Amino acid sequence: MECFKVYANEIEGRLDCEFYKKRLKISKEVNKFETKILGDISVLKRGPFGGSIKKEIFVEKEENTYQVYEQYNAINNDPYRARYFISEKDYKRLESFAVMPNDIIMSCSGTIGKLAVIPNDFNKGVINQALLRIRLKSGFNINYFVIIFSLIIEKLIEGNEFAYGAAIRNIVSIDELKNIQIPLPPLEIQNKIVQLMDNAYSLKKLKEAEAQKLLDSISDYVLDELGIKLPELKDKMTYVVNSEEVQNGRLDPYYHQPKFEEVEKAIEKGKYGIVKIREIVDESANKTVRIENNEKYIYIEIGDINKSDGTIILKAEEFGEKLPTGSKNKLIENDVIISTVRPYLKGIAKVKNCEKNLVSTGAFCVLRCTKKINPDYLLGFVRSNLFINMVCRNMSGTTYPTVSDEDILDLETPLPPLEIQNKIAEEVKTKMEKSKQLQEEAKSILEGAKEKVERIILGGDE
């Protein structure tokens, strides 16, 4: 337990202790170079109150309209993406929140501390309520500032010193932000740090691209081994469906897209016979289980699957009787789990190294393989473009389309002899393990560069 004191005359209407803990930590100086507080080297401007920018004032993009910069622009480091626009009249009303080239925008709610720099060829516009605008004064490399400020923010977030709130995190006040200490080494050191991080990001990007290429190759490899040639699939805006072709009572046009006929033909023309998935798995795996209060479980949600490499991100927290409400499935070694919600559709993983009791939310379909099928072969097939298209076809809903367990179990899969399954499974495992290794190397490269920057700032490495 960490303790600290706050005097009565320091209380500013906030009774949460975290607030005062943050203030104490932000003001520390821990580097060898001159430092200045953020408020001395920049002008900070938080976006307008929510009532100032409502959807009612948004207009279609035209010659004399202005972009509304939002969280997405900062979080994805993409200042060009524009979804919302306002009229010239509203722009003038909100002009104090306008952006200029070299302004830095930062996300302030939910996902906080992400930065983007407004480029010279920017769209004129204003920031919304979820952004902070940082306008630097002259004197140092802007790229250095973005790097060092990002690292400082990262440390503060790790220490729970940069935000408040439980469900949705929000950034601390402008007055607190102004007191953050920014190290200002000589320009040659700033430039060295920029070059160091640029090199790390470039190498990281190359490793990640190689890792993604390996994962993307799994689909083509599996389908090729199965003798399935998937044609180029395109959505058609208009097409005709005869009444006798309407299946399962489904009247939504997407279900009857002609491209899905191509998918069905492709799987039927493969080398091997096809079976419904329910014929090769234990269907009882999807039955809701009762959790005993005296047992401890790790709870897996749809956001806990690494969509790129199919690994499960295990939480440190264990649950007993306080396990979150809702339907649950108990998982065992070699279960293949598939997210049934479209935004997380590529959340597909195989349970392995299962040392703890695992329970998943009911938003997964659990495929528990019988002796007829190799789990790694099945994992490779369900990650293929063919299977993803079949799942998408059966989804329904608007905001968060979902697919039922029953619909997934009714989908078809080729069933080659076990020796062929084993061959495919080994190649799938090799590709996924190599991809994971490359991603870990990419992460290590960036972390190593950050550590070196920290040593430079602290004076241990120049």
C-alpha cells in the first residue's frame, strides 16, 4: 500500500486520492539536461465542451467546409481521415480550437495519450472535445518532442498518474499537464534521439510486415493443400434471387450475395469430402456452465485474442464467485474458439499450455475436436478466407452483427485423411510460431530503443 499526505488547503474540490498522487509525481525531475515545464514551451488547448459540436451542425463536405478532427486521427496517427465537417459559420464560432501545421493533437478520453502532428497540407478545421491541441513554441525538434512526450506519457499512464475514471479513462486537467517536465537536451542530442527512434520504427515495421505476410499465407496454403481455389469475391449492388432460392427464411440481401455461391462451389470442388463442423466436434462444449464459487478462473473476453497471431492474452486477474455475469463456456486444452461478433471476427485462437481454469464469454463458439480432426488443421481452416466468408454470410444485426453457434456448427469443412491433416497442421503451427517470434522481435526492437533514449536523457548513454 502506498501512502502520502495532502494538506487541507491543497484540496481542490477533489476527494479521490489518485488525483493528488498524480500531482505529486508529475512534478518530479529525473534527467541530466535542462528541463522546462510543458506550459512554458507550448500552448495547450482542450477541445470544446461536447455541446459546442453536435451532430446537428455537421454538413456534407464542400469547398467551404471545415474538418472536425477526432480521436481516430490521434489514435491512428492519421490526420487526413475526415468524417465530419462544419460550415464556415460554425468554424468561425469555434476558431479558437482550429489547428495549424505542426500542431500536435492528443487523444484524451478512453484511449489516451496518442499523438499526431498536423501536416503542412492539412485540412482546415477544429478539434473536438476528446482532443488536446499542443502548439509548441520555437526552440527544438518537433519530432524529438513527439518522441519524448510519448515516452513520458507512457510512463505516467503505466503509473496511473495521467488519467482518472474507471469505465472510461479521461486525461488529467490542463493545469496538471502544464507541469509535466520536458527534458531539453542540445539539438544534436535531440536529433540523435529522433534518428534512433526512426531506425527502430522502420525495423519494427519490417518485422511486423514479414510476420503479417506469414499469417496471410496460411489461408492460401491451407486451401491449396485442400485443392480449393477461391475466386476473387466481389459484392454486387444488384442481383436477382428466385423465390425457391431463398433459404432458411433469410430475406436479407447480403445472405444471398452471388459471391457466396462461388464459395460453395469452391469447397465442393476440393480434393476431399466435406462434412458439417458439428459432425467432428463435441457440441456440448458450447453449453453454458455453472461456475462453482470455490474455484478460481481466468476469464477470456473477445478482446483478449490477438487477432494477428491467434494467441490468447491471459489476464493477471483471477475470478471466483465474482466472475462477470453472462453466459460462459469452460475451455480445455486444444479447444478452437471463434468470436461470433463481427468487429472481432478474426479473434480466432487455439487453447494451449492450459495450466489454469479458463472460462470464455458466450461471445465465442467453442470447437472441441474429436479424434476425427487435428485441432491445428481446424485452426488453419477456420482462419482461411473461405471460412471467414462463410461466417460473414450468416451474420445478422446492424451495429454489432453476430453469428450463432448453431450457424457455425452447420458450416462445412473438408475432411482429408488424418495424415494430410497432420501435414497441414505442422505447417500452420510453423507459420504461426514464426510470425509470433517476428512480432516479439519487433516489440523488442522498439522497447530497446526506448530504453536507450531513457539512458541518454538520464545521462548514462550518449
